[in-house]
Amino acid sequence: MLYECLLLLGVLSVTFMLPHLAIGIGLQAVLPGPVLLIHLLLVLLAYFLWFWRHGGQTLAMQTWKLRLESAMTGHIVTLPQAVLRFALCFPSLLFFGTGLIWAVFDRDRQFLHDRLAGTRIVMA
């Protein structure tokens, strides 16, 4: 997850920071906080959905040879599964990492948001 965050810094600098710097410099305006938050979430959603739906691996997952797949079929996750996993990962992290600690006690060593979304991480 730490490696994923490091790679996301590069993605966010191009898709989030640069456009807002251009708006700030060119128009001398700053967008309101809720607009910035929505833009940030949309960039993250697009990044994860694209990689999860096209090969099941983000850039960091490719490095560590991990793949996300549907727990039921073993194939690429469906769009609803990917969106649900994305939405559930935030509460999983924000509640003191409870969803991550869940993997220690889970019989298949899966995160709580994977269990709830019907997905699983496997070695590629």
C-alpha cells in the first residue's frame, strides 16, 4: 500500500496538481474545497477502476505480482465490484485500519473491503 501511495503521487501530480496550478496561475482563482475533493476522488476512482478492470493489477500490484480478481469466478472484477471495493476501502482504512487488520484473522488473509465486495487479491 505504501508503494501504491508513492506511485499515486506521480499520477496525482499530473492529473490533479498541474490542472489546478494552471487554473490558479492562469485565472488567478482557486476552486472551492468540495470541488477539489470531488476531483481528487474522481482521479483516484479512474486510476483504480482502469487498472482493476484491465488486467486486475495497478502499477504497484504489477511490481509485487499481485492481482485482483472476483472471489466467485476468479476472473477480472466486474464494474460494480470494483466501485464497491473502491468505496469500501476508505472506511476500511479510516477506522484505524480495522479493514486491514481483518486480514490477520481472515481464513484467506483477505481485507474486509475485499470480503464485502466479493473480490480477492491473489499472487499473479
